[in-house]
Amino acid sequence: MVEALGSYIKLAVDVRRGTLAGGGAMHADCESALIESGSKQEDVWGADWIAESGEVRFESLINIRPRQGNRSMTIQDRQMQDRVRELVGQVFGESA
């Protein structure tokens, strides 16, 4: 998946189902894959996994959702960030 963008992987994470999709050119590509597999859009959040550092970043256009209280590209809720980080860590390693 890193080959697509070089140093990082775009992800969409379904926080309810505990699944993720990654490697698309856009977060929306990953989001679409999850929705096609049964995820609900309100459960899917965008993030990036930085391969070199193992860092998770929480910025994505798919995160802009005022109806859910998130008016920014960045996931604002710390608990939601923690859940996304936990799921990414399960896939890519605990350093996430």
C-alpha cells in the first residue's frame, strides 16, 4: 500500500466494525470500499498512516461532517482519534 503514495497510506477506518481500507489515491476511495462491504458512512473516518514513523494523522476531507459535530478535516473527538489509532495499530503495529 505504501507504494501508491510513497511515504504514507491513506486510510478509511470503520470504528464500529473495527475494519479499515487503505491504499487508495484518496480517502474517499477507501471509504467507498468500506461502504460497499457494509459499513455506514457515519462510522467511517479518514486517517493517514506514516510508514517511517508509525504515526497516525487524522486529516481527511471525509471527516468534515457538521451533522456529527466534526466541522474540520481533522477528527476533533479525542476518543474517536484513540479508536482510529487503536484499529490502525492492530493492522500496522502498536507504534501506530
